[in-house]
Amino acid sequence: MAITAAMVKELRDTTGAGMMDAKKALTETDGDMQAAVDWLRTKGLAKAAKKSGRTAAEGLVAVAVDGGYGVALEVNSETDFVGKNAEFQKMVADFAKTALNVGSVEELKTSEINGKTVDTILTDKIATIGENMTIRRIAHLSAASVVTYVHNAAATDMGKIGVLVGLSGENTEFGRQVAMHVAAANPASLSEADLDPAMLDKERQVQIDIARESGKPEQVIEKMIEGRMKKYMAEVTLLNQQFVLNPDLTVGKAAEEAGVEITGFVRLEVGEGIEKVVEDFAAEVAKVSQG
């Protein structure tokens, strides 16, 4: 596979690696971006390989709660300008309230608001605003108490990142603090038990490869891997992360002191995991000028 300058730039932006190292990683992995990230980590050349989802699409995430039930909804648009449009914001807010009563995006699309299906309302809005829009994701959370937080708010209960936190009891102030932590720290799961086994196995293999690159004896490597996996758990599981508002405590310990249990969370970020096509206008102009 041909390795392009755009691919090298993307890998450099993601990992902080040097240009030649990024190019070599892509060459070694036949252009597979994620495999190239892992290759760089194995060689100790990735300065920061933690961008799990590159925000590319625009739009809004809205949150809504009814008693002990919450929903987060992502609606995408082509440009950030639409996210600031009052008509678009009202539509997204209406969709979020309706989403409290459905289980999927497809079910939401067929639901009615004031006699019109959500899909029809969306189509009409596309025609009015003149920009493509999609309902991308819905996530629900049920708990004794559900607290919300929106980061980079564009309007009430909607912004670039929407978070729901479920608690075993009422403690809105603490719940909001945890939701803010989730927005900032982006944990992969609540605890080790909830972590995706495939993600865990992949990280273990990366750590094994890194340890073996050191050339140390096998028994030393085993201890190295054990320690690094423990550190990894503390980085990616919410209850084991250092609490942003009090780094002396883990989030789990902070919950104990607050007298509640964190039972779950949801975090949606606009455009997470969607790659935007970036036009190289200088290259396009040069190409045209050459005939």
C-alpha cells in the first residue's frame, strides 16, 4: 500500500512520533493506522498514543433525564455553524426527549413529534438549513439517580461532550463532579470487570512486545507486564482513576466518602471515531496549474 504524506501526518498527530518513525511504522504495517500506533508503542517511539477517538464530524450531543433514566443522543451536521443554529438546537432537544422512550436510532426515526416522524423532521431540516445531518448514536443509562453534564455547551443540555453518571443514591453535586471527571478523563469502562476483553488482550500483547524489546529475562518480563497492566487498569477504568478534583483519591474511594456507589456512566463526544476528509487546497491548486 502506498504511504501518503497525509497518513504520516495523521500518525504523527496521534502519537507525537517523528516523521521518519511514523513513515516506517506505516510501511511495516502496510498502512494500517492502528497497527502502526501499536508498532510505535512497541518500539517506544510513540509519545502519546491515547487518542482513542478523533473528533471529525460536527453537531451536538444532547442529554435528557426522566427520574432514574437518562439518555445521550448524538446528531451530526457538516459544519460547526449548524451546531450554533437555534432551529437545529431545538430539533436536537426534541429528539433527545423523544429518545427517552425508544431503544435505538431506528426506533427514534419512526417515532412521532407533533404528528411528524423524527425522520421526516430531520429531512425537512436538511432542506431548510441546506446541510446534511444524521442521527448517529443513542446511549441510555438507568440507575437510582442519574446526573448529567455537558462540556462545551452550545445550549441547555447540549454541547460537544455529553455525560450521564448513574449513582446508587441521591448526591447531585458529587454526581456532577464525577460526570465532569468522565468528560475530561474519558475512561474506557467503569471497572476491570466491564473492560472489553479484546481491548485488554491487545494491550497485554503490546506490553509483552515492549518488554521483550528490552532483552530482559523472561521472569523479569512477566513482572514488568504485571506492573504495567496494573497501571493500565488505573488509567482506563473509572473507579481506579485518580479523581480529577482530588488526585489523592481514586474515583471509587471518593464515591465511598460521598456515601454513594457509581453504578454506570455514558460518555458521547461529537464525531468521535469519524474521520473527516481534509482537503489539501495547496496541492489541488498545484495540480490544476499543471494542467
